[in-house]
Amino acid sequence: MAVNLPPQYHDAEARYKKAQNPEDKLAALKEMWVILPKHKASEKVQADLKTKISELTDQIEQAKQGPKKAAPGTYKFPRQGAGQVVFVGPPNCGKSLLLSKLTKATPAVAPYPFTTREPVPGMMDHEDVRVQLIDLPPITADHYETFVTDVTRAADAAVLFLDLADDDGPAATAAVIERLKLARRELVPPGSPPADDPAVYAIPTILVANKGDDEAADIRLEIAREEFGTRFPFHVVSAERGDGLAALRKAIYDALGVMRIYTKQPGKPADMTSPFTPPVGATVAELAGKVHRDLEDSVKSARVWVTGVHDGQTVGRDHVLHDRDVVELHT
Ligand SMILES: Nc1nc2c(ncn2[C@@H]2O[C@H](COP(=O)(O)OP(=O)(O)O)[C@@H](O)[C@H]2O)c(=O)[nH]1
Ligand SMILES: [Mg+2]
């Protein structure tokens, strides 16, 4: 979609391109952000600008903190499936064991902290879609791998862990939230608006209280619910016994805020095996952009089949789609 940008925006952009150091570049980007009209048509420009501002802010911050352990871009996970979900939590709360139960990945599981030092990805099946899960190293007030800041920038959602076998579980989880906030990553319930500050990422988050099988889990659960129950969707599981994992798969998928859309060619049956997964509220044109880059501008209309509602009704490019619609795109 074409966006009309005011002349001051282009002036700021010229300053950005000429800037010789990260601080000047960032200042110019922030000016562009303020000037940029924030509406639906400029969503892509907004997202690009936000990423640039965030990357540069994080780079400048990290440079101040001295040499890095991992070079930028060491851990980049191209998004696969319906979305990318990161596991964040204190040491020893069962992140790696849970990943191995939900996917075919085999991260090391051990009864001592700091076993996972590198991110480990795995694909989780949920009905006819797959979600990419990434196990991250533990986070405490004193221990934070800087690459977590980079990996979480690309994440669509997070699972925040709480350890029901540990009396300090709630405090350890609160420390994770605070440490991520220092890195400009704000854990928020799914469906929250994006952060106002372009350097900050608000990550849709669900909370997993793990080790529900522990003999003293019930009493700790009460305290945990009190502290976090109203802040995040709250799921009690036992990675070890498998309790609560079916509901958790669905909750993780739901946190992505996407819908399943099946496409079809004229005169042929729909492909019901591999849906596209645009964000909830996406239009025909936005779906077309997911099917093929060039289609977003060229699609003129679509026929939509909605089970039990209508059968092949013709709609325009701005028509809002719904979960499980079948769509035939016309240019
Ligand atoms: N009782 C119990 N122990 C668990 C559960 N999940 C993980 N553990 C144990 O907790 C320890 C740490 O697990 P791990 O997955 O390595 O934690 P991580 O450091 O968060 O990745 C291991 O000894 C696991 O066997 C659970 O649901 N119940
Ligand atoms: Mg681990």
C-alpha cells in the first residue's frame, strides 16, 4: 500500500543516511518515527522503522557494556510455521524438558542450573499448524546473555516459566520480568497494544507454572496465582508427567494472535493441509501478500467460503477474513 510521507520525514531520512555514528543515526530514526503517520497504510513502514530503532538502541546499549560473548546475528532463527515463541524463565524450571515434550528437539535436561547456554529451536504440532518454540538460556538478575535481546526482538510470543518446586519460584519469575524490562522487552498479556516507545518490544506472554506434580506445589500455586494470575494467562503443567500439555499447546498457538486461512484455485478443491496464518483481523489484501509478495497490490477481489455461513461469496480486497475461511484470490 502506498504511504504519503510528509517532506520532514524525507529530511530526517536524509540525515539518517548521512549520519556517521550510531547515536546520530538513532536520533534521525527517532525523528522519522515521530513524524511518521501511524495508520493502517503505514504499518509496514512503522514495523521496519521500529526494528531499526530497536536494533540500534540495543547495539548502542550493548557496546557500552563491553565486548560481547556472541557476535550480533550469531543466533538468528528464520521464522518457521505459524510463528515463533521463546521460552524465558529462571534456571532449572523445566524449560528444556518441556521443549522436549512439545517438540522433537532434544535439549539437555539436567538437575542443575545453567545447562542451556545456547538457544535450542523445535517445532510444535498443533492440529494442522506448527509453531516454532525456542528454548533460551536462563535469566536471573545477575545472569543475562545479551543475545536474548536479539532473539526476543523477532519473537511473536513468549512462555514465561514459574517453578512450583521452588519456594523462591515467584521471586525468580519476577526477576526474569525485571531483567527483560532492562533490555527493553516487556512481557504483556496477548492482545495488548504495541509499546509506545519504538525501542521497546511488548511480547505477548503466557505464564507456565511447571512442576505441578511437586508435593508442595499447591501451596506455592496459591502464592503464584496471586502474584501473576491477573497479569498473564496462567497454565499449570507438569512437563515430567505430561499434565496440562494439551491445553498448553492450544494456549501457545492462541498467543500468536493468528488465524488459519485455506486457499483454493478456481475450479479446484481447497488445500486443507497447510493453511496460511495471517494475524487476526487481516484482510483479503493482507492474505494475498502472504501468498505472494506481488499479489498484495494486484488482488482485486476474492471468493470466500465460510462453513455454514456463505458459500463462495465475492468480497473486496479490504474484506476482513476469519479463522478457517477458505479463500480464492482474484486479480
Ligand atoms: N518434578 C518435576 N521435575 C521437573 C519437571 N520439569 C523439569 N523437571 C526437572 O527439573 C530439572 C531442570 O529441568 P530442565 O528442563 O533442565 O530446566 P531448565 O534449566 O529450565 O531448562 C531436571 O532435573 C528436570 O528433570 C516437572 O514437571 N516436575
Ligand atoms: Mg535448559
